[in-house]
Amino acid sequence: MIRIIQYPLALGLLAAVVAVIGESASPQATAKYPIVDAVKHQAYTEKINDKIAFDMVPIPGGAYSMGSPDNEKGRGDNEGPQRLVTVKPFWMARCEITWDEYDIYWENRPKGPPPRPDLSKKPDKLPDAVTSPTPPYDDPTFGFGKKGFPVIAVTHHAAMEYCRWLSEKTGKVYRLPTEAEWEWACRAGTTTDDLTKLDEHAWYEKNSGDMPHPVGKKKPSAWGLHDMHGNVAEWCLDSYKKDIFSALSKDKPTLLPFTPPMEDRYPDVVRGGSWNDPAEKCRSAIRRHSDKTWLKRDPQRPQSIWWMTDADWVGFRVVRAVEEDERLKGVRSKVTWWSN
């Protein structure tokens, strides 16, 4: 049976679990953990400039059964076995990141063609400065549209560098959600996905017209998030590990399970359904991972670490922790032009 335990607001305070990767704790032990001032955990709008802004929605902390039961329709063998996990409170972008926001990041790079790396001289360490995408091989929008449309076909590395840029620009620490955070937010306090109402909430194979759509046009979830089940699938912070659930405790909830991103380009985690997926792939527990076929039409050598020629159904959204776990502080992409 799937269980969800949501830490309630009480006396103006929100109980928050201190998540330490690999540790476990009983839901009954929540009184031991620090508490967060609920007044500070409210929705807000982040302004990038005078014209462009996006909304952040407060997501409560809690415990739930991550993954899907064996009998769930469309279930993949990488979605279990189900394990109880706990998540700290955080904010999540109400909608997927759009070209309106992303263009400010990548189009304001220094003028002129970026220098090509000398692949015979691999640097000793990652650059401290935020890097920006090289020009795409082809139209990055695939002709679908730009204003209000979600960013598509950007790599995991590009999404992480965008988060670094956004953090520097705003003074707040933004990042990609972990798998555990993403699924918790997508479920929005529910235990199953009601696919009979998918048309109301998602752009998917049946109703998309073979294209993504401007964000926020479908009904939001119970927690105020749009397009979690469709439109574009979304990058998570984690490196992909097929059997990650098997490594978690069977008896006690694991606190914020997380697989750090690696130096290799693949595989990284993508969650959620997209505009070209059938209903069964628009579930909260669906897990996919990147691989080199997502760039198979890129003729450049080395192939881009920024743009994907064959993943026009992948985008991302950002989160911001209320109290960041120590293991997640400073996590960044390790991918470079020299990565496999």
C-alpha cells in the first residue's frame, strides 16, 4: 500500500526533515528535526529583469512511498521496489523554464564565436565562472515556437549551468530537483495518478498536436504546479541508477535519496511525461535516462555538451530548498568537452 505522510503546518511552523543522504529515520521522530518558519515558506515571484519573471510555489516536506506498485499500468522495472522516503520543504517553479528566461542566460554571452577547446589539454579543474552555451547546430526551438514555450533539447549540463547563472543573478540558490523531490511534488499529496483527468492537466500524445505548448495553459495540480505530467519531460539533479530503490531501506524512510551527477555525459535522470508520450508514460513514477542517441544527428566532433538534436521533448524546471542539505550544497555539473 502506498503511504503519504505530510508534515502539517502548526502554530505558524512547518516541520522539516533534515535530509542526510543514506540515513533513515522514523516518521514518528519528526519532533527531533529543525522547524522552519512557515511565514517564510510562501509563494513568491522571482524577477530576472524588468520584463521577465517566474513564480515559485512552496512545496511542503513529508514522507511518501517513492516508485510505483507492481500492478501499476505502464510500470517500468526501474520504478521499484517502492521505498518510503522523506523530503524537506522547498520551492518549485510553478511552470517549466521557458525560452523567455533561458534566452537571457545564453544569448547575452560575449559576442563572436566561442573558442573551441583544445582536446589535447584537459584542464585540471572545472572553471569557477558560469559557462554559457555555444551556438546550437540547428534551430533550438525545432520550429515549435518561442515566447511562453518551454525550453527544449538542452542537456543536463546546460540545465545545471543555467541554475548556477540564475543563482548568481538572483542571490538565491536555485538547482534542479532531486528525483525524490520531483516525484513528491508531482504526486501533490496523492497516492495514484488519475489518468482519466489527464486531458485537463497535461499536453500529451492524445491532445498535443505533436508539439509542446506554452506553459501554464492546463489546470494546475493540487499544489499549484502546471505541466508536471506532460508538455516536456524534466531533468532531475540525479545521475541515473536503474536499481536505486533496491539500495534504500525496507524498514525506515530514507532521507532525501540522491545520486550525484558524474563526469560522464550520460546517464542522467529525466522525469515525467511529454507532449509525444502516451498516457501511461505521464505518471509520477516514470523514470527515464539520457544516452548518446539523444545527440545522434549532431555531426560535430566532439558533440555538443549544450544542445540535443534528438530530444525535443525534454526541458526542466528549478527548485530552491528552504534549508539545503549539506550533501547538495555546491553540487554542479562535472561535464566538460572532454567527458565521454
